[in-house]
Amino acid sequence: MRSALLLVFTLGVTASAPAAALTRVEQFERANESYFAKRYADARDGYVALVSRFEVRSPVVYFNLGNAHFQLGRYGEAILAYRRALLFSPDDALRAKLKDNVQRAQEAVLERHRKTSEARTVAVLDESHGIVYGLFHALPVEAASIAFSALWVLFFGAAIARRLSANPAVRARLRAVVLIAGVPMALLGIDVAGNLLTSRALSRGIVVAEGTRLRESRHPDAPSSDVPEGLEVAIEDDTDPAATRIRLSNGKDGWVPKGDVVAVEP
């Protein structure tokens, strides 16, 4: 993979770590050492410990965890880790590396799927969930929120200044500012609200198991079809202890064994 491990350990938002033989930083350094020694399973376990035992929520840790999964050929798990890293507001450089690694993992999945699938072909790992979802998720919600806030300040500042000004020329210029700022502010506000609403309405998941079959019902012998590892799906029902109901981007839904799909939200 093009992207190497990130050695700058930024914890971000964390909970208090439980008492343990290793500190969080020591655990991170040990996992890195295992990775560079090509002990990828040990590295994966080390990063998992940071996430589960120490409750670290850092895009750096999820990025490195994804790299370890990738080296082990666990491409679905790698994509899941990269997707989770994107949830925790990585900087622009890391965001670009994460998206590049997602693409590389998807390409590896497709290549393996073509070799092992009976159909010998799969077009793409389509991750769209409809026009509305795609429209509201075209921009990163963090960037849209910042731009909306800036325009909000400009809009109301200009509106208040115009109301207080007695100079007709100044009032005219401020009116133009209000109009120019108001339109994109309204559009960004709608985009942010739509992003939040569709994110809450849709629970995203990643197929992490190789050879997953999408069954038409809960019954193990129900007619089924192949679902590629690494595919992003919508989780519709996760209450059954033995199976999870999912929906693909083409609208097809069904049941997969419990654990074959894991929610992106940790």
C-alpha cells in the first residue's frame, strides 16, 4: 500500500483508560513495532486493544488497524477500519490517504472475487444509497458546517449593520452582501440538516466476511446470492441474534449471518 503507518499518536477524544500493564502510548508503539517486523496479526491485536480496551477513538489508530488488516488479506475489515477513521475528522492529508486505501482495498476485493466467484465477475462495489443520500453526503459535513457558520455570521452581521446605517449607499452595499451570503447559507444549511437526518435514518455497515451469502429469509436454506466482502450496505434490522437484515444499493434486501456485516459507527 502507498500509505505507511502514522507514528504521530494523536488520541483525540478518549475515555479514561483502565488500569493495564501498558499505557496507551506503549501499546501503540508495540503495535507499530509488530507491524514493521511484519507480525501483522500481533499488530492488529495491538491496535484492537487500543480501540476496545483503552477506548481510543483516533483516526490514526483506525488507519493503522486498517493497514494491518490489509496485510492479512482481511479486506472487508480493512475497509471498515478506514471508514471508521473517516468518522473522527482526520486532517486533509490523512483523509486523502484513507480514501486512497479504501480504493486499494476495494480493488483487492474485486480481484479476489473475480478469481473465486462462480460468476467470475463483479462490476463495482457500489456504495450509493440513493439520490437523496448521495446529494446530502457530497460534501463532508464538517466542511459544510464551518462554511454555513461563516456565512451565517456574515449574513446577520450585514443585515444588522444595514438596519443601523443611515447612509443609503452603505445600505445598498450591505443589502447586496445579505443577498450574496443568504443563498449559499440557506443551501448549506439544508445540506447539513439533510446529512444529519439521512445519517441517523441509515445505519451503514461493511461486509467483513469472505463468502457471505444474502438469503431471502432468515432460514439457513433459503435461496441466496453472493455478496462481496467490503461492500457497504444499509443495516435494516440487527435485533435477531443469528442474522442481520441488510439492503444493498440496488434496493435488494435479505439476511446474512450475524457478524458478517459490522456497523461503521463503532
